[in-house]
Amino acid sequence: MIGVLILSHGNLSKGLVHSAKMVAGCYKGAAQLSLMPGVAPEAFLDSVQKKIESLDQGKGVLILTDMKGGTPFISACKSLNSYPTAIVTGVNLSMAMEALMSNEDYDDLKEFAEAVAAVGHRGIETIFEIE
């Protein structure tokens, strides 16, 4: 199983996991961390690395972040050289659900990351009328 870690500013990651669980049911091998106001970046990084260590069962950990460039993303990047991880930015509910529902189906971290990102891309559309 590939571990899944969802990181965000505020309670977004908590809400994504809660909503995904509501729609898709139980999940294994996943966790979330929310960067709250007043938490030092170094403390958040430490929490991220501890979560990665607890989630990695030998196949790595996919980290989903809310946006590229923020503290959650930077913390994930700082973990790339020390842990078997991959990062996908711009997490949305479709991506969270895919990651939580299919992390037991993949053995290859890169393939899993690309599949989760593809689900996210397919779920974004601009709609002006219903046909």
C-alpha cells in the first residue's frame, strides 16, 4: 500500500478527508495535516516528516498539497530527498477520493501520483450551459 498524506493551510485537508470518507467510505494508510495560524514552519515540517515515517510501508507516500509554493508544499519538498515521496499540488475532492480509494491498488509511486493528478485534471471544467 502507498501511503497518502494531504497537507493544507487551515482545515482544508481535514475537510477533504471528511468529505471523501462521507462519499467513498473508509480508507487505510492515509492522514492529513493542517497548517494552522501560529504554527512555525519548522514545527510543521517536523510533523510532516513524522507522518511520512508512520505512513510509509515500503512503497512510499503520495503527498497532496493545497497549492504550490506555500508552507505545506515547501515542507513536502524538503522531505523529497529523505523519504520515498511524490507530491501532487492543487488537491481537490476528486483527487483526494481517488487517492484514498486506490492507494492499495498501486505498487509504483510515480504511476499512482500521475493517476491521482489525472483524476484532478479531468474533474476541472468550465461550464456555461447544460446540453
